[in-house]
Amino acid sequence: MNTPYDCIVIGGGPAGSTTSTILADFGHRVLLLERSKFPRHHIGESLMPQTYWTFKRIGMLEKLKRSDFTLKESVQFVNSSGKLSQPYYFPDRDPNEWSTTWQVKRDRFDKLMLDNAREHGVEVREGVGVKEVLFEGSRAVGVRAMIDGAAKDIHCKVVIDATGVNALLSKQLGIREGEPGLKNAAIYAYWKGAHRDEGRNAGATLVIYTPDKQGWFWSIPLENDITSIGIVAKPQYLITGRGDDPLATLDYEIDNCPGIKRRLVNAERVSHAYVTSDFTYRSRRIAGDGWVLAGDAFGFLDPIYSSGVLLALKMGELTADTVHDALREGDLSGQRLGRHGPKVARGMQLIRQLVYAFYQPQFSFGEFNRRYPEFHDQVVRLLIGDVFDRDDFDEIFARVAETATLPEPIALEGSEA
């Protein structure tokens, strides 16, 4: 660790493991520092089908095929009484293996990803917390990490922050911002033996509306007959307005939502209740001189469409390609390292617009599909995460905007278009 590295990646989640794997494949010397010891708990278990291509590139595809993770080929929206919508079957529009994906326990999945990075030549150090990114003037030159109880400065050419919601560098630089229009919280837990639909719907992600329209439940079927159940709503309703016992709040909400309650009649809860809040945010910049933000360290969207892992993987891939080119050209300026920023912003914006539409009571996807059946294919493309290499969604969002107020485009400082 006394020899300078090409890159130091902070964080071993999906973005960090993807970025480091690809950079190592390019032949760069990469050090990945992760403060936890894997496996560790994490939420964000439902994948989008477009993750297929990154998995294939980094050598994860065959490992996932051999796993016992639940296969997912659809998303269904369910009203509070339990009536299912017409399922959005991903393979129906493109009957190939990349149209089916997985529901994953993140402790196991993230460890698979991190072990895969090791196999590709990444130097991985777990149990190492990074205290700060080191700068000389405006340029990042390394990190200060706690190793065996002592602070150690480690230098490199490029620092990549993939610290997830902790967002180490954007907080250090004061460039992280919340999104008031999507200020939500979640309470979730795990059940064994919950009811699952049959056939093609057995692995579906369910989005179940609460009767009072204050929020929605997710139901995600995982391996070993475990189901992840969570409710999302405004923090003032779910947390500050309901007392300080999250499990009691979760039980109350389940008991008052027939659409989810009937699925848990013969189920046993096998975990405590977890709480997370304010999970929609974004940095004003994606890169600076000698540093880049990747995955949740740059930004995260509300989980309604399960876009978290897709965005992390894609940002990891784009970050690695950009950093490799910048190292090869000898230009580690923020403008050069942020060249992929506009592509990230455009892809995130497409999903973000769909998220905003969902939360507006005057907008209904069922009504939209009935009124504009010609856009069904584009809705499915959005739900599978096909948003980074396509720019033909203007017309569908013009129709969505007839009944929903959509957000302004994402603007980034210091990125080269």
C-alpha cells in the first residue's frame, strides 16, 4: 500500500465493485476500501432487466444464473383491496434472456460483486473506514483511512467515491442536495411463508397502494421463501406522526391494507423493522479535479421503480470508462472526469419524471395506458431501465405532462456535454 495507486475506490457496493472491476480489467492498479465486513445488510433488492449488460461485462452473469436468487420478469401495480393490474411482463416485448432479471438478498449479492472484483485483480480492503479525501489545492490526491486503529494517508491519481448514501465526498465539499418533491421514508421487514402468485407472477415485484393513498407497499419475493415487505410514505406521516415504534407502525399499516394483509395471513415475520428516510438526493457535481462520484454517492431516486442498483451499476460502468480514458490521455481535470455526467443525468431524469408522475394523485398509469395504448412499449422500456442509450421518450412524457407536473431537467456543474 506504499506504492501509489492509479485509482482508489471508496465503498464496495454495486457501484464501487463495478467501477473497480472494469478499471482493473483495463490494467489499472485499483485499491477498494470498504468500511464494513461483507456480508452486511442493505436494502434495494429488486433489479431492473437492463442490469444484464453490466453483469455480462464484469463477469457476473454466469454467477447469477447459477444462484438461487428469485427470477423476476414482471412488475404489477395493485390497488389497496388487492386487485392486480395487467402485469408488465418484460419478456413479452423482447423474448430473450436479458429481459428476465433477479430479486436479490443484498448481503449475498453485494458480497458476490465484491468477490468478483477481487477475482479481476482489485486490491480489496474491508473494515477500513475512509475519514476524508485528501486535496492539494482543488485536486484530490488520495484518502486518509483508518487502518488497524491508525490514520494512514494513501495517494492515487483518481479518487472515486462510491460510499452510497453516506456520500462522503459530496458532504465534505458541501455539494449534496435533497429533493423536497420526493421527501419520503420507509419502514420494512422480512417475512417467511408470505403468499406468492403462481407461474410467471411468482417473482414479480408488487407495488400496493394504501387505502388512504398516503403511501404504498412493496412486496419483493426473495430466496428461501423470504419476502421483503415495506411501506413508503411522507416522513411526517410515517415517522413523526405515528410514534417512535416503527414495528407498531408497520403492523398498523399492514393491518389496514387488505392488499398486503391477505398475503401475510400464514406468514411469520423473521426480522426486526428497519427504517430509512430522505433517500432522494443528488450532488450538484459528478466530478472535479482528480475525483468522481459514482452510484448512490452521486444521487439516489425514490425506490418506486427499483432503479437503485441499475443506476449504481450503470454509473459504475460509465465512471470506469471515463476514468480510463482520462488516465490514458493524462487529463484528470474535473471537466474531463465528468464527461459522462450529462448521460447519467439524462438517464436518471427519465426515471425521475416517472417517479414524479406516480406520486401525483391526478395521474393514473391505468388510465394512461387505456388512453394511450400506443405508449405501452415505452412504459415497459422505462420499467426495465432502458434509459441510457435512447432519446425517444419526449412524446410519452409530453402526454404524461397533460395530467402530471414533471420536474425540470437535472443540471450538473462542471461537466462537459
